[in-house]
Amino acid sequence: MNVALPADDTIYQEAVETAVIKVDPSRVEVTRTKEWIYFTSRDGLLASQGWKVHLSVVTRLAAKLIDVVVPHLLQRGVSFKISSSLKVTRQLNHGEGGLTQIGKLVTVYPSSDAEARELSLLLDELTVGWPGPDVPSDLSVSGRGAAWYRYGSFDGRFTQLPTGELVGVVANGEGGLELDRRTAPQPPSWLEDPIGGVVPEGRRFPLPARFVPLRRIHTSPRGTVYSALDLSTSQLRCVKSAQRHSIETEDGADALSLLRYEHRVLSLLASSGVVPEVYDFVDETWRAHLIMERIEGLSFEERVATLHLSGEAVTSERSEEHTSELQSHSDLVC
């Protein structure tokens, strides 16, 4: 039995199939996998490494992105790949493929530094004002459009560390190998950046001066949690940060709106004695920081895991106690 796709999924698939139909088989080879559709130029061999251009938009604009940019890429005969379905697009934007893959809905493989600069500027100009999640591994081309870029491997070259871990590598300027770093958006020191991009606005939003970041506790697609020192009191604080358009759903809710809601709930429950105290909430257009009391101890998840390890059952009565305590304060939240 055929199951009808939701409207947005259908629109995306139509955009993808239209892109495939436009391919000239004598110039471009199309290869499909579960996650990607590759468009590989037959005009020359794909380099083993170089500048990659990524395009990042919120899921609701994915079909429009394909419609707008693919004709330009096919016309120029450049190799690229696109996400195979809207399901894959959602997974990428929500970090299910890993933090380093967030936002990479289209990846372009330019054949030279000059082509990388030309294509990145063109694609960025075509998508000025289009919202999308921050690509953690990349620099933004201009801070205005959907184009991002980094230097890295094209062919998935790996090496094995003494620990047994497999890591991606690129050849450096001295003939050796170095890590293909996806965690920091900085070009290799031995290369000149032909694009001259910018650090996106969301990453430049600092904490108030009285708070000094100390240690990152947790990072997820939803944001970052870290400890900070409050210089006015010499006390440790817990800081949650979130950016606009991260894990955005089709109805427009994103990590930033969720953090704003969390702040509102904590404020409403401030007198209950069951939530951390909020010391500051710094809210701007692209990013927000929620600065709270740091409470040492186990999370509920850790507590349950500890009970299981000790052989103690998490009874329904105990679960009901926790639920009742939370419900006793729920009339304060609407």
C-alpha cells in the first residue's frame, strides 16, 4: 500500500526529481544513496580535498533551496550533493547526524580556490535573508546568506590513531597529514582563505562582563551548557545558551524560543523552591544566555540509572511522588 507523503515532503521530492531530470548525463553522473544524491562532474577528476561550500536553511525552505541553486550548479558543471529527502533534511538540521553535520543540506565541491570563491559568493547572494541553523564546523560567507564553507577532505580519507580511533585527515602543505578538523571553523594555518568569510553573529554574542566562562558541560543541537564564574559574588553559575533557527520545526519553534520559554517557566516557579534561581537572562535577536544557580548533584536520568545499577527498582509509587510534586506547581505555568 502506498502511503501519501505530507505536503512538504512531496514538494521536496518534486524539487529533487526536477533537479535530476535537468542533468545532462554526458556531463554529470547521478548517484543515489539513502541519505544523499550525488551529482558528479564528468569534466575532470574530483580533487581529494579542498574548500567545501555548504548551504544551510530551515527545513521549510529546503525545497526552495533545491529549486534555486541546483540549476546554477548544473550549469557550471561543478560536483555537489543534496539531501535525498525531507526526512534526511530534518535529521541533519536537528543534529541526528552529529553536531558537525548540522545544516549541511547541500555540499558543493569546487575544483579550485577561484571557483570556491566565485561559487560561494554567488550561492550566498542567491540566498540572502534565508534563515538556517549555524553550521558549527564552518565560517559564514557573509553573515547574510545561506552559504558556509570550510577546508576539508572530499574523498573521506582516514587514518587510525594509536588508540584505534579512525579520524579524517587532509594533506598539509609540507606533504604530511593532519586532522580534518570539523569542530572549529578555522581554515588550516598553511592555507590562504580565498573567501574571507565571517564568524556568524550568533557566535559573537558574549556573556555580561561579570560572568567568566570556565568549562563546557554539554553541547547538543539545542545549545551549550557550561559553568561560569560570577565575579560579583565569586560563585559558580550554570549558563545555557541557544541560537536562533537551531532545531527549528516547521511551525517556527526553535532552540532560542525553547530557552525563552524555559526562562519564563523558571520565573513563574521562582517562589516554589523547586527550581534553580535565575540570575540573568541576556536575550538578543540571534542568541540568548540563561544564567542560573549551579546545583551539584544527579539529574533525574542519572538518579534512575544509579538506582538500576544498585538493583533498586524505580517503583510506580516513587514516580508518582515526583509527578505529584511537579503537578503541584503546574498551575503557575500556562
